[in-house]
Amino acid sequence: MSPVHRKQKTGKLCHLRQALIAALLVLPLNDALANTPDNPAAAENTLGQAEISDQALQGYRDGITDLEAEYGPYHGQLSQQLMSLGQQYRQQGLLDVAREALQRAMHISRINSGLYSLEQAPILKELAQVNDLRRDWDSLDANQHYMYWIHKRNYGENDPRMLPVLNELGRWHLQAYEDHHNEGNAEHLLRAHDYHRQAIGIVSSHYGDLDPQLLDYLNSYTAINYYLASHQMTLYQEVDRTDSARNLDMDNEDRRRLIQYINNSYRNGKKSIDQTIRIHQHNEQASLVDKINAELAMADWNLLFGRWHTATELYKGIYNQLKTSLTPKLDADNLFAKPVPLPRLPDYDDAEHTHQSSGSSKDVSPYIVATFDVSARGSARNIEFVDEYPKENTQNRIDVRRTLKASKFRPRLEGGEPVQTERFTQKFVFR
């Protein structure tokens, strides 16, 4: 959650790269020839793709012109043709004209099928994707909200048919918060929280609170509550920020909800982990690994929130459980053989560090390898830097040191007791 974990909007950059590559396929012929690779086969393939793309665009345009000439500008079939045209524009990186085609498709769909028709949903999904690529956050938010609204209008809030859209929107807002975490925008957290809570309620009321399909929702809901707790530090800075890529002022009601959610974050996360444990215990198909991981999550949750004594007792219980069960699948000493950074974040690189003395540095992500002691209480001490790229990057060092001092580690256990680990090595990758 600290600066060392920021993602640099990786997903958005990938989309933009794809758009630029697609745009090359529709360059004028002379420009395309000037930029062809030395490989004649590759050049021929590029030109062939450009020709196919142009033919597809022209085919959709001709189809739209024929329909308009025969039936007028609001015929129902035009909606599908315009959506296909918008998809083709998007694939070629022509985002503004793609947006225009899709907006017209939406308008015609509403005229023919009604304002509340679910026939708009595929068009709306495509339009949201285009606005995401355009980095038009306000329009994208409007698309997402309308997607929820038309499904709710057709199905009602508590219908199981709401689950796919709740899952998609909830995960999107959670990912959006992760991508923009350092910009301090909590509106994504509020929506992700509400969508997941609604989905959990639907599954529980229709299928019972021990149904395995709850597991994904509960895991995400736990992550949301961790983000809420972490967000408390930046709560009072939000309305003053003007430099974020997407700055939405929160009204008083949203701020009240945010504070309430933050205050309840430990309890709500603990409740969702407890329900996960009960689901695994009740489910005959659940593996021992699933059950142990759920119990570890509860211990880790308490450690993250400063409840060291509770966490220690839970770690000891798991250790003793594995020792007495004599299961060949999990060994207690191996499970607690080394410290584990909490929470388990994808930006941690747990692979063994190998110094790269050759190869192109431009292909290497910036990184720092730090060595430090981990206390029995899970705190990092005596931090030293043993390798880094680029060398002597002061800001990266500051970020890693600040992160380690604020982080918690699941401690190493010896004989079921937490002990200090000396000279533990961790690689931090700045992607």
C-alpha cells in the first residue's frame, strides 16, 4: 500500500500500447511501406492485416448506409451494425470515432427497445472499454453505474441474476482503486465495498451462508476492508487533491460512509475470514491446504491490526494442529520456516535473487534487494541494501525503507514459538 507497491497504471499502459500497435495497421500505404520490418514476410503480414481491417470497416459502413437508405436512421438492426463498427474502430485504436459509433448504437437501442432494456448491456460494456482506453474516468463511471442500474431495474436488488454484474463491477472498482491507489481516491472503495456486500447477501439468502461460491466474494471483501483500513492515513487529504488523474470530490454522505467503513474494517474483515473458515470446514471437497490457509489468514489479519497476542496464539494453534495430525501434505516446520511479508502482495518477488552481470539493462525493472532482521513480533529491523538497479536511487531506497518499517511479517516459528530471523532477504520490484 506504500509507494513501493504502486503499479504505475500497468493496465492502462498496456491498453495504450495495443491501441498504438493497432493504429499502425491503418496507416496510409506509403507510411506503412516506410515502416515495414526487414523481414518481407512480416511486412506482407502487416499489410495484409491492414487490408483486412479496412475491408471490415468498409463492410460495416456499407451495411449501415444500406439500412439507413431502406429503413431510415433509427432501424433496429443499425444498433448491432454500429456496435460492430465501434468494436472495429477500437481494435484499430481509433477511440474517438469508436465512442461516437457506440453512443449512436446506444441511442438507437433505447429508441427501439426502451430505456430500461438489457439489450443495451453489450453495447454499454463495449463503450465502457473504449472510455477506459480513452482514460475518460467520468464517462467510464457513468457507464458502470448505468450498467448496474439497468440490471437492477430488470431483476431487482436481490435476484441471483444480479451476481454476474455485481461481480464484474465490484472487481473492476477494486482493480481501479489498486491502479490509482496513490491518488487517494476512495470512491472506488465505497462502490467495491457495496457491490461485494450486496453479492454476499444475495448468495447467502438464496443458497445459504456456507455455499462455496461465496469464497471469491469473501476474499475480495477482506481485501477491500484492508484497503479501507490502510486508507485512513489519507482520508483528510482527498478533497484537497487536484493533481490526480481522476479527482472526484466526495459529498458529505460518501465521507460519512467512508469513515464508518474504515471504523468497521477490522471487524468486517475478521467476519469474512471467519465465514471462509466455516465454509471450508463444512465443505467435504475442501482440501487441507485450503483450510490451513484460511486459518492463517485469520492469524495474519490480527497481526496486521496490531493484535500480536491473538495472532501468536492462532499461529501456535495451526502449528500444533499440523504436528499432531502427522499429515504428509503439510509440514509445520516448513510452513513457518521463514518470515512471510503481509499482506501477500503481487509486487513482492519471492524468487531467489540472482545478480545479473550481463544483458541489456533496459529490459530490467528497477529493483532493490534488502536484507534485514525480522523480530518475533513481525517487525523489520537493521535494514541494509545489498543490490539495486539503478544504483544509488535515493527515492527507491526511501520508499523501501519506509515500507519495511511500516510492514508486518508473519514471524518464523521454532517449536511453535515465534522467534527472531536474522538477515532475511527480500527483493522489491518497481514495475
